[in-house]
Amino acid sequence: MGEPLAWSSLRSTRHARYWCGYHFVWIPKYRGDILVGDVAEYTREVLKQILGELGCEPIAIEVMPDHVHVFTLCPPRLSPAYIANYLKGKSARRILQRFPGLRAKASRGKLWSRSYFVATVGNVTADVVKRYVEEQWARER
């Protein structure tokens, strides 16, 4: 069983306490091995910058030759779909500006495939949350 979050690890906005972790994965168009060398390093840096612009905290970013992993904490006002599309759109524009030779490997200027994977990430299991919710009346007594 997972341990509940410590209050010190929670993030805050003006009206919310949160810990919204997301794991994103996406691939370049046609899944070519194009994210290597300087392109991979620049992609990692660009993704960190864009996450900062969104007010998200990068936890882990890994750029593989044919796909990207991003683990981030984001404020609850941002939906996972918005985060994924923003990351992919902004990063593609910046990467293709920096490495114009990639345009030949991208379809119609599209660096990334339209699809992506996202999973929520937490440090407690669904069973722990379920038990906590079910035991609320017992706690109130």
C-alpha cells in the first residue's frame, strides 16, 4: 500500500492544494529515429522551458530516438489534453526553427504525431483512496 502524501510535498495555488502528476509519451510523425544528439538535448531543454511557462514542474524528461517521456506536476486548472497539445505544439515550432533540416523528415511541417499517451501519477494506490473515502463517516464520529 502507498503512503499518503505529506503536506510538505503538496503544491499550492491561491485557492487550491494539489499534487497533479502526469506521465506523457508521444512520438515523432512516422516514428523515425530523429531525436538524437543535439536535437535530443535541445528537445529536453525546450520541454523544460515550456513546462515552466505553463507553471508546471518537470520531474523527469527523457528524449529517446523515437519517442519522448515527460513526467510533470501541473496545476489543476490545466487539463492533461491542454498540457500535451501545448507541449507538442510549442516544442515542434521551436525545434523545427532550430533544426530546419528536420522539416524534410516531418510531414507538412508537423514534427509530432497527433496521438499521445497520458496517465495520472500518484504516490497512493486506488485502494488507499477508496478505503479513505469509505472510512470518512467513521473518522467523523
